[in-house]
Amino acid sequence: MKRTEMRELAFKIIYSKFFNATNEDVLLDADEKGLEFTSKILNNFADHYQEINDYLSSKLKGYTLDRVYKVDLAILILAIIELKYIKENPKEVIINEAVELAKKYSTEKSPKFINGILADIVKE
């Protein structure tokens, strides 16, 4: 599977965790390299969830985490994990992939919202 597809699977799993659900069976079609990448994302999600939430909260202007759509939140968490912990891909690729996920799964305004937050994060 392509990294884009594995990123999308990781997003779906993170999103499902907000509802105490699990759909990790979506990983059954993944190849070994894809599983390794997705596992890195999910392990960092488990290990740094509160730290990521605190960090993201500090970046939201005029919002609190509970006001952010869960889909957008999952996308932002995924991107932050890649930007801060995994660091295997160029920042521009990570942001672009996050925006594309928002276009596919979220509201009309979400791509701009996500792009703005992630652009501020990479400026640090």
C-alpha cells in the first residue's frame, strides 16, 4: 500500500478511538512497510496523546479542542505525530496529505482550517 493509503488508515483508527471503537482490522490489507509506518503513528498516538492535545490546544486561536470537529481533530493529531515524532516525510507533504484528508472526509472549511494550524506549527 502507498504511504498515503496507510496514513488514511491511521486517520480512521485515530478517529474511531474518539468513540471508544476500533477498526484496526482495516490493517489486514496492509503490506509490511505500510504496517510499520501505521504502527509508528498509532504507537505515538498512544504514547503522546495528552501531550499532543495540550500542544494543539495552545495552537488553537478562538477555539478549544471540544469545539473542533472530531474528523479535523483526528487529522491534526495525525499530522502533528508525523511532524513532531516521526519526521520521515517533508513538512509540505504532511500538510498536503492532511489537507487532502480534510477535503475527502470533513467540511468545506476544514482544509483551510487545518492548513492554517499546521502552517503555524511548522513555522516554529
